[in-house]
Amino acid sequence: MIHNNYWDERYWQQKSWKYGELLLIWQDTAGDAGLWQLFLPGCGPKNLPSEQQFNPLTCSDKLHWKETAVDELLNRDSILKLPAAKKDIFCSWQRFTTFETDILARLGQVPAGKVISYGALANWAGYPRAARAVGRLMTKNPFPLFYPCHRVIQADGRLGNFGGGTELKRQLLKTEGVLFSPAEKVSPSSRLKKSLKLPSL
DNA sequence: CCGAGGGCTTGTT
DNA sequence: GAACAAGCCCTCG
């Protein structure tokens, strides 16, 4: 058996989704069985080791349970409505800095149908001028859909970039009920209001 | 009411 | 310590 750091105890799986084929990377260690990474259609690595394909018959019970649950979320197209408290059940959280954890935790609380700007998200999580650092974090968001980076837009209402393509970003937002101006900017009424009460981190 | 340009900013690698 | 990035804000024309 070839020892490869990344694929050690990790397994890949493709799942069909409304907007294309997703690639999921599962981690199955004793202490931390869960989703390691999710790639939007067209975003994942190309060469996947066949011996590391996810197998429900040989994985741990814990992982099998999570995989089944995620499968149902995708089939019922309810993944985008997953409440904040349930997101971290599925996702593996061991590898993040405090900044990343803080930002992703806040991001997880942005509900479907609302958007927030990069700067406002940074400020909200306690990093007042870190808009650009947030953008940088979004590029490597390991859990899109779970942690909805498609709901993070530019301060002037333009969409900003998106790993899965800006068209998918627009599509997702429209499906969620976000309103757009004639000039295709997100209308102010769809912004998350500051008054929302949040649990402390 | 745009749009382009420049300077400023952050956390990570 | 330097370079980077899915930003922001202000200034002009």
C-alpha cells in the first residue's frame, strides 16, 4: 500500500446534485470521522485513486451514518436550508485557525434568502477590516453549500467571484429568493439585517 | 448615474 | 518578511 498523506484515511465519492456532479472527500479516522471537503461541480482534483473510493460496506458506522444523512440532504435539496446548529455535525473541523473558525461559524448563520458582504461578515465576526482576508478564505472554503459562501457578495451589491462560477452563484441566490435590481445587483432588502440575534461563539 | 484607478487593509502561506 | 487575494472606499472624469 502506497503511503500518501492526503489520501491516508480519506475516501472520495461523487454525488449527483441539482446543478451538477459534486465531489465529496470523507475522512474516516477513529477520532474524526466526517466530511473533509466538498467540491462544487468542476472544482475538484482530477485524478482520484480508485482504491480510495468511498465504500459504505467497509467504512465506520459513524461515517456511514453521516454519509446517509448527507445523501438525503442532497436528494431532497434541503442542504441549503440546513440550520446552523446542524452543519458542524457533518463537517470535520480539526484543521482551522481561529480566524477561519470564527468566520465560517458566522457564515453558517446566514440564512437562505439573505446575503452579506465580505466586509460585513468580517466585521460581524470581530475582524473589522478583514474583508479581503475573508475573500481569501472563501476561495478555499472546504464546505460550500454547508457553509454558504455563495451568500457573500460585494459591498455594492455585485456578486463577486465564486468557485463554481458566478452564474451558479446567481442561480443559487435566485432559487433561495434573493431579489435583484434591474442592473443585476442584489437589492438592499435581501441583505442580512444587523439586528439579528446571534449566539455567542 | 456610472466606471476606472489608486491606496489602504487583513490573515495566511 | 514578502507576496497574495472571491474587498473597500474615495476620487475623479
